[in-house]
Amino acid sequence: MPTHVERKLAAILSADVVGYTRLMHADEEGTLARLNAHRDELIEPKIAAYRGRVVKLMGGGLLVEFASVVDAVRCAAEIQRGMAAHNSGMPTQEQIVLRIGINLGDVIVEGDDIHGDGVNVATRMQEIAAPGGITVSSVVHDSVRDKLAPAFEDLGPQHVKNIAEPVHAYRVVLEPEASGTPEEPRATIGPEVHSAGSVLAILSSSRRSGVWRVPKKLRAITVMGSIDLDFREAEFGPGITDVTVTNVMGSVAIIVPAHLAVECDGIGILGQFDRLVSKAGPRDPNTPLLRIDGFAVMGQTTAH
């Protein structure tokens, strides 16, 4: 007789620290102390306030289940705002920054642990989230869009690891207030510009994703804002494509497909420029090569 498998529907929140391995390599004791302080003072109290349960801690990550998907999104939004407040004024190299992903799905219960595609999709949403951001699956978006007041940015279908079909994803825009308590919008000192060869974010955010044509020379500039460049479905011309990033007190996240030849190098000035392990090698000069370089000034640029 087959063994009964216990299943349930749950909202799953997956969170992970950006650059955890790098932080631990630079300062193990300090990183653990700061992370534990965030958990004790902010993360776990917020989870408890929204009736979540911490399923497990995994190095710089954690997995949480909620009975309510509304509570999961509210909790995530408050955690990210609290993390930003905690990091304010801290040196960039000491900041603990989270990525958060949320999914609503069927899970297998095994003791205190949970498994299954519902968990896997939450983890993949976390992996494609921008530093300090929240990405949710379409089922989460459809469940909360009429119940909460966050804005959502449609990221379209995402091809993620170990999931056969593309997963439609949305980014939670933390302005306006996602928890339903309005706050004053941040002042902007300039417009967000999307032109053929430039992406500019000033005290705001910008994203290029899905199917888009990459110009031969692309400049991305962020000043106290965030830019996400997702090249996984982008179209490249033959030869070399140059991406130059200038990041001042902000964040840039760059995602490249595994098949693309990439050269990545940059300089961090009181900030961090995380380089990709070089994917460039012997190649036909007519095949695409993505070359990424630039500066992170009191900010963080992450390429993966």
C-alpha cells in the first residue's frame, strides 16, 4: 500500500543575502554578527507578526511559509524597507542586502520541512530578484493585486533553472507602500531615460528584460537608484557588444545567459563590483561577445 504523502497549499518566501560568500570571505565574524542582528531585530519579528513560520535557515538564506499570500507579500515589503533603513549610513562593504522571492503553491510536508515545485519556484523567484528587491510568481501577483496597494512591474516569462516551463514573474515596486500604509514618495531629481544606447536611473529604478535588441554600445548609469539588465532573451549582433556601467550609491544587477561569451571587469570605489568568472574563450570573431566594465562608487554592481 503506498505511503500517504501530506500536502498543503502555502505561500513560500525565499530570501538570500546578496554576495554572502564574498562577505564571509572578507569578514566571517562581522558578517555573522550583522546578519544575526538583522534576523533578531527585524526579520524574525516581522515574520512572527505576519504569522509566518521559518522552515529553515541556510547560510545566508532562509525559507518561510505563510498561510496567507497577502501576509507573505506584506512581510517581505516591510523586511526590505527595514533592511534599507538598517543599512543607511553603513559602509557598503558591511551592508547586508537581501533578495526575496515569493510563490504560492502546493508543497509536500515532511516533518517540519517542506518540498516540491512550490518551494522550487519561490527559490527561483528569489534568484532573479534585484538586490534589495522582491520578485513574485504570477499566481502571487494575481492573488494579491486587488488586496494590496503595491505597484508591480511585469517581468514576463522567465526561464529558470530546473523548472521545465517558463515562470511568469513580477517585481514588487516598493513605492508606493506595499503594506497598505501610504508613505511620502521620494523626490526625484531627474527623469528615467530609456534611449537606444543608454539606461539612466536617478533615485528610481529601471529594468531591461525579455526580448530586446542590445545596441553595440550600451551605457547604464545609476545615481542612488537601481538598474536590472537581463540579457537572457536579448538579441545580440555579431562581434563585440560593450556595456559600460557607472553606479553611484546605487545598485546594478546584470544577468547573462550561460551560452554567451562574456568578459567582465570593473572597479569598486568604496563599493563593490562583483565580476563574473570569465566565460570568454576561443571564438569565431563574428559570434557575439558581451564585454562589461565600469565603476561602482559607494554602490554595488553584481553580474551573474
